[in-house]
Amino acid sequence: MKAIIVTDQAEGTAGMKLTDRPEPTAAMNEVVVQVHASGFTFNELDWPSTWTDRYDADRTPSIPGHELSGVVTALGYGTTGLSIGQRVFGLADWYRDGSLAEYITIEARNLAPLPGDVDFTVGSALVMPGLTAWQGIIDHGRLQSGQSVIVHGAAGVVGSMAVQLAREVGAYVIGTGRASGRQAAHDFGVHEYIDLDNGTLEDVGRVDLVFDVLGGDIAQRSAGVIRPGGSLVTIAGPTDAKPVDGRTVDFIVEANRGQLIELAERVRDGRLKTNIGNIAAFDDAVAAFAPNVRLTGKTIIRIRP
Ligand SMILES: NC(=O)c1ccc[n+]([C@@H]2O[C@H](COP(=O)([O-])OP(=O)(O)OC[C@H]3O[C@@H](n4cnc5c(N)ncnc54)[C@H](OP(=O)(O)O)[C@@H]3O)[C@@H](O)[C@H]2O)c1
């Protein structure tokens, strides 16, 4: 099968190569999916799991991409809940070969049925940002109607999902980001927007929750604008930022079939929009990951046209 591989972290996206790899097979509780669309997160090549397995052993050449939609083509022994020919979407294991390939082996529990009227491109663009925002805003953030939330990077891929879910909860949503993201953040539903280069985070007063995708100094400053009993939820890596009389949750998104089903329902009835930037053909994927201009929105690779 055709797949994109990486072998050398120092090369970055320049080291991505479209090549031939053996077709995968399904073990117990797994399925093989013929991938139709694949998502790639821009900093995946910095993640240790792209390069090593769970025992810290080199696993290159590895196939990146962890978001996918496609059709089930084989079932491993004992696999229930999915059938051959079924449309699915889901999140692949961080430590295994990913979705920038014609076929992927994936645990069945990491997938959900993709409704027939949700396009493969949209399905794959929903996976990581949708699950991350759901888990950040609802599971870890425990956001309630009438509360207030700051969503950093509100015009970005994950932030734009978080804004929409926070609005659905009934919260007051303050988005942040660069000046260039203001209109997009409003289109996704923020009530207010702070351009972090020119505005002051501290001017918004106290909020119940900060959902942080930026980390560093922004996470530290965010801790100071959280009400007693409130939360800082971050996806930007370990932080020692902690609100006074509040909690900090730093988490990695997990696959969740029930949440994927909820997300697809929201796309179907118009409550949720994906934030897709560029859609590229498989043969053009390597160039799509090393653009000479900064792209906004999720890049999706159509593995099958
Ligand atoms: N822990 C997890 O499970 C998890 C899951 C998914 C993603 N992530 C991580 O979350 C981060 C965000 O991912 P994403 O896909 O949402 O990225 P993204 O689409 O680039 O979103 C980030 C947004 O923040 C803005 N921004 C970046 N740096 C900024 C700064 N210094 N000041 C103001 N605005 C700034 C960006 O604007 P520009 O576009 O103009 O730069 C963009 O609008 C990544 O590091 C990703 O690896 C973690």
C-alpha cells in the first residue's frame, strides 16, 4: 500500500516520504480500515510517540496521522460492534502507525460509525479537535450554563470547536488569539475577543474556566484570571500554572466512541462546524505539510479521491 513515512526527527516535514509499505492486518478486537481522509496535526513530528513505542524503542519508519475516516475492510478475531463495509471515523493510537496510508489497523473501540450524510473529509476533520474540545470543555472543564470561559486560540482548529461547544453549554465565551483571528473567532461564536498582542488578558475580569491551547506565559497569566473554585484546562503540555483556590488539568485527548457520535450528530444538525483549511490529494500531501505560507485551519489529506 501507499503510505507516508518518517524516519528522522531532525529532518522535520522535509523528511516525509510517500512510499510503499506492507498492508496491515487486524489482531483481536481490531479492524482494518481503508482510509478515505486523514488528518495530521502540525506539530506531530515533535511528539515522542511518533518516534518510539511504549517501551521507548525506536519504531521508525513510522506512519504519521492520527485522525481518519474510511471504510472497514477486515475484522480481527472477536471484534464486535463494527462490520465490513461500514463507514467509520476515529482516533488512532499515538504509538502505532497512523492514517497517512491507504490502510490502517486500529482498535475497534477507537472508532465510531460515520453517518452516510457526513462527508469523509468532514468526518476526519472532526476527530481530534472535536474530542479534545469536548473533553476539555465538558469532561475536564465541567463548564455549566451561565458560567464564563476564556478559549485561547479561538480561531484555531481546537479552539474553534471549544468555542462552539461552550456556546452550546450556555456559557459566556471570550476568545483570544492574534488580531488576524478576530473575525473567524466571532464567526465560530465568541461573545468577545482579545487580541493577545495588543489587548490585555487581565482586563476581562474573572472567569470560571480557561481552556488553553497556547501554554507558556499565557497559561501562567491565565491562572490569575480564574475565580475561586474555577479551572485551568490545558492541552499545551505540562505547566505549573495553577489558579489560587482552583485546579489545573493538563490532558491528552482520548478516543471515545460516544463522543464521536455526539459530534457527528451536531455536524448533521448544524450545531457544529469544522475548521478545515486545506484539502490535499495523497500525492500532494508531503508538499501540503511544508507550505511556504502559514495556513490556518485543519489540513486534510484525501487518501482516496
Ligand atoms: N493535548 C492534546 O490532547 C492535544 C490535542 C490536540 C491539539 N493539541 C495541541 O494544541 C495546540 C493547538 O492545536 P491547533 O490544531 O488548535 O492549532 P492552531 O489551529 O494553530 O490553533 C492555534 C491558534 O492560536 C493562535 N496562536 C498561536 N500562537 C499564538 C500566540 N502566541 N498569540 C496569540 N495567538 C496565537 C493561532 O493563530 P495563527 O494561526 O495565526 O498562528 C491559532 O489561531 C497544538 O500545540 C497541538 O499540538 C493537544
